Amino acid sequence: MKPPKTISKTHSSVFLVFLLGMVCGVRAKTITVCPDCTANTIKKGIVLASDFDTLLIKKGTYKEFNIRVNKPLTIVGENYPIIDGEDKGEIFTVISDNVTIDGLFIINVGTSYTEDYAAIRVVKSKNFLIQNVVLEKLFFGIYLEKSRDGRVFHNKIIGDAVEEFNSGNGIQLWYSKNIEVEQNIVQHVRDGIYLEFSDDILIKNNISTNNVRYGLHFMFSNKDIYENNVFENNGSGVAVMFSKEIVMRNNTFKKNWGAASFGMLLKEINDAEISGNTFEENTVGISIEGSNRIKYQGNNFLNNGWALKVRGACYGNTFSANNFLHNSFDLSYNSKLNDNLFNGNFWSEYTGYDLNKDGIGDVPYRPVKLFSYIVNRTPETIVLLRSLFMDIIDFSEKVSPVFTPDELLDANPLMKQLQ
């Protein structure tokens, strides 16, 4: 067959885009910014630059703020130049598509409770890249506002937040779409990563620790994925609220301790997947309220106060192939009705037998203890944990369930821990 003699409209468009890229590449130049250069400030460098130029910022300290990036540019630091905002306001505001900010050390963002000043703000822009940036002494770190098709990669954000009311978030997305947030370290801010009205977001391989409120917090955001992240020693680990079709897999939630702390909070979440995660040494592994049709599979709950706290209005959820290991309480339930399925999990508290050696216990396991029900009603009774009294009332409830749902059981408890 001979090749066609005409070029289709699609191929023609691709060719024109390629040609335009080549032209821009030929015309693009590098403008050096340094104290002794013609462009001795970043603002002046932006004025001198043309579309798609590169600003190379030499090592040094640049005391600037309110730097508006209003054209497609690549802004690159050499040996991490310091951009010092002197606590006067926002530092970078990106209002153009096709902007890259790479390799800067940004400090001293201004504090404002009406303006939400950020070290880097991206507004109504697309095709942006923020990478290899170090942020310290900040209010908000990286703030994406009504932006899309961008990447926040390999940045280090270290705040000095002490209380919620006078601090900002490390990475914030508001009304944004199709963003990758990957390999960032976020510490000592209010919320490590915060999403609101932001869909199709990938949050991957981040470390969010020692934050005042949440390691990750998102609301009204759908079809997002977060995986392989670490949320440790935060006020609480992760809060996921009023969202749907979220995938949460292979994350670590660890040492989120406190009277109202948890590894993960789910509130009004529907049609989600929670798989392969580790919840270790949290006050509550997962606190669940008003969340439906969620698949919990392959998770490890280890040494938590409560592995799961189910607060009601939760329907059609399945819990399978999870490990519940040495938690004070595996499951807390505040309703006598159950529409959720527990099947084929490993429970370290299970004392049943397996006569036919098929790896499945011959006696169902009831994960809700009566003492857990009592503690929910009267928290002060927690002092009786590990006492003979607790053992007696739990045994009596196991023999003749009165306060816990009859059908709330794992009919096929595993005899060996899943690897």
C-alpha cells in the first residue's frame, strides 16, 4: 500500500506545534541575574526577558517580593540563590502559562490573615513546573489557584507554625485540576498538603510530618489519587471530607497521637479505595463517618488505640485481607445496625481454631468488644483497660451479644497474618 499523498488535519496541527516549538527554542535566550549584571534584580530580569527565555539567577541574596511572572519563562537558580521577602508580602506570583521555577531558596514570606501570602502562588495558569525549591520562614508555601496541568516536584517546605490560627499550609490547591504533587517534604506548617475543589490530583511519594493540624487535608475534591506518602507525627494524619472516587494506597500513617487524633478521617466519602496502607501507633487508625461503598483491602493496622472507629451512617463498605495486629481495640461501632462486610481478615486477638487446616478459622470472629462500646459512652472508663473486669464483660458479650450488632462479624477469619 502506498502512503497517502495528503497530510491529515491532525498531523498538520501536530507539525505546526512542533515547528512553533522549534522557532521559540531558536529565539529563546538566557538572561543572567546577578548583583553586577544589567539585570541586577529578578524583577528587572523579567522585564528584559521575552517569552520562553530563561532567567539564570546567580548565587547570592536578592531582597525582593511581589515578583510577578507574567510571561512564559524558565527561572533557574544557580547553587540555590536566596530570595528574601523580608516579611513584606508574597514573593512570586505566576500569572502566565508555561512557567518553570527551579532551584531557589525562598525565605521570609509576609504574614497576612486577609491575603494569604505565599512564597510561590500560581494563578489561573497551566503547564507550570515548580521543582527543587526550598522554602523556609513562610506563611503559605506553594499556593495553586484555579490552575491546571502542572507539577510540584521535589521541594522542601519547612515552616515554623505553632498554632492553627496564625499559620498557613505548605502546599495548597484551590479549584485546580490535573496536578502532580510528588516527592516533596513538608514540615511544621498548618496542613502539609491541602486540597479544596481540586480534581484529578496525584499526590505521590511525599513526606508530611510534624504539622500542626493535618499531614494532608482535602475537601470537595474528586477522582484524586494519593499513594506512597508518609504522614507521621502530625496533629492528625489525613482528613478526607465530602469527596468521591478517591484512591488511597500504600501510604504510611504513623504516630499521629492526641485526644482527637487519627491516622485518617473519612467524612462523607463515597466510592473509594483504601488499600495497602499501614496505620501504626495512632490514637485511631481510621475514623469513619457517613462514608459508603469503600473497599478496604490489604491494609495493616498495628498498635493503634482503635484500628477503626465507625460512627454510623456507613453502608456498603467491605473490609477484606487486612491485618489487625495488637490494637487496643480493633473496631468501635456506635450502631446496632450493620450493612458492612468483614471477611477474610487476620485478627491478632482471634483465639479460634482451624480443624480442617484450610487457613480459615472455623469460628467467626466478633471484632467489637463490649468494653469498646462502654469507653465510647464513658471515656473515663479507659483506665480499666487490661483489667479482669474488662475481660469478663467482653467474654459475656461474646457469648450473648446484646449491645453489638449480631451480624457484625468476620465469618472467615484468617489463621495467619497476611504478608
